[in-house]
Amino acid sequence: MMIDENDTKLIGVSRGFKAPKPYNLYLYSRLSSNSPTAATSNKKNFQWNCNFPKFLKFLSDPNGPQALPNQQPVDYPSFKLVLVGDGGTGKTTFVKRHLTGEFERRYEPTIGVEVHPLDFHTNCGKIRFNCWDTAGQERFGGLRDGYYVNGQCAIIMFDVTARLTYKNVPTWHKDVFRVCQNIPIVLCGNKVDVKSRQVKAKMVTFHRKKNLQYYEISAKSNYNFEKPFLYLAKKLAGDMNIYFVESPALAPPEVSIDLEAQKLLEAEMAAAAAQPLPDDDEKFM
């Protein structure tokens, strides 16, 4: 079935420019009776098209509001990802693990950010996250709205070895939500490889109150590196069955987390999720 880029019957496809809703890359099923797949599509329902990079390449408009100088056009879906959190939480280290994104990064001087194009290969095609890194400017009193405008997904990062960085998570969430309402957001607790952890798994409850996804990661060891991106890909596409078919090229780990330590982290996460929410997060801080 051929898709016209101007077809007004594309349902739920939002560029996220004026109405910052998450992307929904479903196509309304308008299969004709003589279509070879019509027999499996007898209901008028949304149907995931696993060739979405081919049919929806116009979503990656190089001249769109998120485009940057010298940006090369791509023929597969790309999304602006805003990466926020206190300085020193490991945001830059995190994005630099992706070697292709590090090689192709661009600097936007008017906003003061580095943009890392991070590509991933899914069972439904290739997808790119244009990951905006603050380049340290959050140290000087917050970020300008220009950093958030047209953001389509976000990662909020804190450092599990520094309680203040978690205490500031609500402020970062408020800033993101003020400009980019209703976008998928992942909360990441970084540096779980460090033994002197100050923010325990049971202390991390903000994501449960705000219905965010939470992952514990270690940028230096590559632990759980792909999980935030996979979750965002699923939410942006509206299909929780998406998976990565190959791993991105990552920098060699600088530290390691052994299998037993990983099992302990996962057990602590599971135990924390089973606990009732506290009335006040301050009791943990």
C-alpha cells in the first residue's frame, strides 16, 4: 500500500511542533478488499507499519523547527530528545558512549548545546534521537526555553551518589513539562556502579507519582544504556512490541558491574516498586 505524504487520512501522526503530543506512528488501516493483507485487517483499527522509515520519512524534515545548521537529512524518523539534570550527573558521558553519535555531534552556539544524533535499529526500521546535551550551561542558572522548544521526548538524569541531584528532579520535570507537555519522559539514576551510593532504590519515588519510566544506569559501564532509548522508541511509535535488532557501537566500558551486582540492583528495584508510595519524599532525603 503506497502512502501519500499529504494523505489527510494519516491518523494520529503529530509533528509535535505546535501541539507537543508524543508521536504516534500508526497508520489508519484503509486496506482494500483485494489487498493481500486485507484478510488480517477486517477491523477498522490502527495498524503498525513496520516500514515506517520508508513511508514516514517526511517526519525527519531537515528544514523543520528542530533542524540545525549543516544538519544532514535522513530518510527515517528522527526525534528531538532533551537531556536534562544537574551538572555532574553524567549526561555528557552518557551520550558519548554512543560512538556514532559522538562522531557526528554538532554544536549549536546560539543555544549553547551539543546535539548528538543517536541511531538505533529496531524491528520496524531505523530511528534517530537527536540528543540535545546542555554543554554545562545548566550550571549557570537553568536552561533557556530554546533548549526545550519542539522537544519530543526527554531524559531527566540524577546521580545516585549525590542526594541533591535527585532532590532537584521535580524542578527539571517542571521545566520540561512547562514547554513540552505530554511527551514521554524517562528518569535515569546514573552511577550505580559506585559503591558509595546515597540515593537508594527505595528513595526514588518521583517517577511513580508522575507516571514516568525509571531506569538505573551506569554510563561508564554501559549498564542499561539502551533501555531509556528503547522505552522512548516504543512510546513514540505507540507500539510496545518494538525491540532493537542490533546493538549500537558503544565505547568500551571504563568500569564493570559483575553479574551478582546486577542481580542485586534488580532485586532492590523490584522491592522498591512493591513498596507503597510515601506521603512525602523528604522523609528519604
